[in-house]
Amino acid sequence: MNQEQKDRIASGQGFVAALDQSGGSTPKALKLYGIDESAYSGDAEMFALVHQMRTRIVTSPAFSGERVLGAILFERTLDDSFAGQEAAHYLWQTKRVVPFLKIDKGLEDEAEGVQRLKPIPGLAELLARAKAKGVFGTKERSVIKANNPAGIASVLDQQFELGQQVLDAGLVPIIEPEVDIKAADKEAIEVELKKGLLARLDKIDPATPVILKLTLPSVDGYFQELVDHPSVLKVVALSGGYSRDDANARLARNPGVIASFSRALTESLSAQQSDEEFDRELDATIESIYRASIA
């Protein structure tokens, strides 16, 4: 574990940019960016276009370690480059932004009110490759849709088992049991979720802490015990379908929690903007998310 990167995440001022759109979410991300599906044919062209979008974001003067603590990359991006440098190397050495890698392969079909992680073949090799490239940590996302204690427990058991494999590989896991913001019993889910998280965190060595990525809670400040837990390096929040303004407002009411937004980060960016317009819009977006994260 890189101690300088660990210290940046633990005590730095800023947020984590989620730039890890995968095969399922890329068409939507491109459409929001002003690129219709008719503009490309096949996965290769699609991923090339989304890499151009990511490159435009991370190479912008607005994107730097002064306000952005970390960035989560998609596996394809790990093997690609920004400005002629390996992606993870560029983020840390040029921008002082801590690199993370999305390692999950998507979600299983819903069962017991949750969607568990699909199997991750070749995980040990992927973790070793990520560490060799200078990646600090990983991200793995499950989804909780209903207040089913057995389902929530199964998600958390799977997440923490995977998290331990990541820790054993010398990386820091971002454990992400997302709660669907449209769930009718969202507040009750969060009660069950926090209870389950605290029980499992008590078994994690504080010397090798984890990061939690959670849906913004229905009750302001509800995750304070998680923020303060000795085995938690940082609690970050996903935007989860809230607009950026709404997500920022909710985030600002949760001290100690910082943003890890994806769609809310890119919602006002467009392929049709000039570089000057793009940089200006990105700067305003980053500033708003930064302010909410340090509120």
C-alpha cells in the first residue's frame, strides 16, 4: 500500500471521480455527452469514444489533485494511456490523483431483493497487474433494492470476502453496497445496512482499512459511525441517480462523507463544446462537488 496515497485519501480535501463506465453504462454515458449510438458501430468504436471523453476530462487543467483526490478507472482504461502515459501513472505522477480500478464484472439477476456480484474470473492476476501499474485500490458494486435482511447479509458477506482478497493483494477495496434510491423502504434498508457494515468492519484490522461507497442516506448524518470507524479509511457517496445539484445538497448535509460521482460529474459536459467551454464547465462542476465534499 502506497502510504502517500493512503494519507491523501484519509486526510486530503476533495472527492473521488468515478470514470469507470463499463459496457452496460457506456452507451448512456456517451448519449449524455452528446454522442448518439448511431455515431459508432461495435464495442471497439464505443470504448474508443468513451476513452476520448475520459481523456478530455483528466487532461483538462480543471482536473487535478487540488480538488480531485482519486479517480476510478475501467479495466480497459488501465491498459490505455492519457497524454502518452499509462493511465494510472499519469493520474498519480502528473495530476497527483490516486488511481483506483473497477474490478467487478457486473451484477447477477435480482434475488432476495438484491443483486450480488457476478463471478470475477482471473481476479488474482487482475489485482497483481493493477498493483504493478500503480493502482491504489479497487471498486466493486452490488445493489440492494428491498429490505430483505438475508439478501443484505449475502451482499455484505460477498463484498467483505472480496474485500479481504483485495487487501491480501496489497490494495484497498472500495466496498459498494449501493441502495437503490427508488426503493420504497430505503430508510429501513439503511438501518439494516449500517448494522451489517458495523458488524463486519469490527473484524477488519485498522492497519489495513477499507473504503465504503454508499448511497446518500435518507437521514442526514446517518453514516457518522461508519465515518468514525477505525477500519474505514474514507466514506464516499455515489450520486445514484440524483441530479448533481440534489446530490451536492444531500452530500453537504453529511459531514465526513465525500463524493464519488459518475453521471453527476459529467452531466453538463458535451462533445460539442469547444475546449474552452468544456474546461469552464468542468471547472464549475468540480468546484461544486469539491465544495459539497468539504462542507
